[in-house]
Amino acid sequence: MTERVDVSPIPSPCTSVCTIDPATGWCAGCLRTIDEIAAWGSLDDRAKRAVWKLLPQRRAERDRRAVADAAASDAAP
């Protein structure tokens, strides 16, 4: 008899902060694109994991942009 292994579903990265940043096309809360958000319910687990894998890089890029924007604001007359 084989043992059954329960695998939890891949959770949505949604944080309920749903605003698309026009500069990046990413949601301000979850950092997914509108296409990724719209497709989420029909994506298989492999595709969902692929989206999750992109998020740390996007978060780092968002944070770099925020620092650069703040520095530019501080330097403005």
C-alpha cells in the first residue's frame, strides 16, 4: 500500500493592496502583473510556483526604485 502525501495548494500572493503601478505593471501589494492576477485561478501549481519565484526579484527592483525616487526628491530644489 502506498502512503498518500497531501500537498497544500499554492497560495495566492495577494495582500489585498490592489493597485497596478503604471511604471512597472506590477500590483503594489503582490507584485504580480494584471495578466498573472487574472490567470491565477486557472494556473497549475508549476505555473503558480514560477510566478512566486519572480516576486523576490520584483520586490528588490521595487525597493531600488523607491530609494532612487526618494534620492531624486531629496536632490530636487
